Amino acid sequence: MTARLPPRAATWLIERLGSAALSEALIGDLVEQFTAGRSRSWYWRQAIGALAPEVSRALRTHALSFTGAVIVGCAFSSLWQRASAWALRPLHAHLESTSAHPWSLEGLVPFFGMLASAASSCALSFLSVWIVARIHRVHRRAVLVVFVMALTAQHSPAIMRLAAALVHHLRVTVSLNIEIVMTALQAVFTLAAGLWLFRNRRFADLDRRTRFVSVAVVVLVVVASVLYSAWRIGALAYSRAEGYLVDAAEIATAGYLTLLLWRLQSASRATNRPVAMASGGARSAATALR
């Protein structure tokens, strides 16, 4: 005879939204009574009823720091990008006016300048997430996701404007594609940077696949930066399709790393918060349920 399984979604919500003490005792008692014959709807009602005070208390306690973290993170990111654009303005002007050989000394200056710009973007991903996590330390993954959503929303007006202009002017297709690719790159690399900072294991302790993908992301970023910098100074020629292929590889690899790190943290959290399935759960919770 197959044992009845409680609603997984309800159990998942208790594990994610409830405190460690509440989750351990509550899930144990809920499972015990569900196995004894309680219905799935009863399981859901008890789960929601027990979580409502926890969620309400968390919102009252942490809403200010959560909102402040997202606002400060977005402001820092915007200021960093504006400062970077201002600092690199002479470099772009030099690229448009110079006729020096790409690999001459005069040509290498903008080449390394473009590499410095790429390094600045990578540093921004880590620094912005670090600031957000320092302001709000409780729900780190949740604030990271909301922060990335806010960063992406900042690009939405430009994307919509270019998409509307595309109806009448096909020449804006390249600008629209660039805006979409840059937005996707920023989102996925910020997520990956945040989850990498939040990990609780050293690099050597990670599983082989996660280590391999992490190294692959770094290699792709370096290669893509070198190729783009060489293209900007005229030392390398490749088509837009080839450039989009490199961007797609970066996005896919960083996205896969994000998935691996997310699952890794979920597994670590489940290990640190054991689920009490035995019948000897805390009787205080059982009394409240009955």
C-alpha cells in the first residue's frame, strides 16, 4: 500500500517562509496528522494559518531594510554606470578619431581601456550585490531577485521605445538587439554574482559540475571582453551574428551557473533545517493545530 504524501507545495512554503523552530515542529505534526487521515485542504489551511503571523511579522520587521536595499543598490548601479561612461568618454572619442595601427602603442591604449571597462562592469555586479546584502541580511535570495528585477525594469522604457520605433525604422534593429542583450547580460551576471557571494562552501568543496561551469563563465567573460576590445580598435573583424553567438553563450553559461548555485543553496538550507517526520513532534504545535 502506497503511503499518502502531503502537499509538497505547502511543505515547501513552510520550509521557506517559516522560522527554523516553527518549520521543524509544524511539519512533523502536520505530516503525522495527515498520515492519520486528515485531508489535503486541512493541511493547506493549517500551513497558511501558521505562516500568516510569521510573514506578517517579517514584513513589519524587515520591509524597510528590504526596500532600502533595493533602492540603494539601484542608485549605486546607476551612479557607477554614469561615472564609468563619463570616464570612458575620451576613450570612445579617441576610437572614432584615431587612424593608428591597432597593435601600435597608440592602439593598445584604447584596447586596455576597453578591457578595463569590461572589468568595471564585472566589479559592479559583485559590489552592487554586496551592498544590497549588507543592508538586508535576512532574505538574501529574495532581495537579490527583486534587485535584479528592478535593474531590468530600468531598461524597459528604452527597450519599449526602440521596439515602437522598429515599426517605422528598421535600422533601429541593431540598437534594440544590443539593448536586450546588455539587459540580459546584466541580469544574469548579477544573479550569478549574488549567489556566488552567498554560497557557504569554498570553491574546492563545490561539486565538479559547479566548479567546471564557474570556470567556464570566467573564461567566456575574458574571451568575450578580449574579442570585443580587439573589434573596437579594428584589430579583429567578425559579424553581428558571431557577436550575438558569443553573447548567447555567456548568457546561457551564466544562467546555468545561477541554476546550479540556487539549487546548491536550497539543498544546504534543507540540510541545515531538518524536517521532523517522526511522530514525536513538538506537542505545543500539535495542540495549537487541534
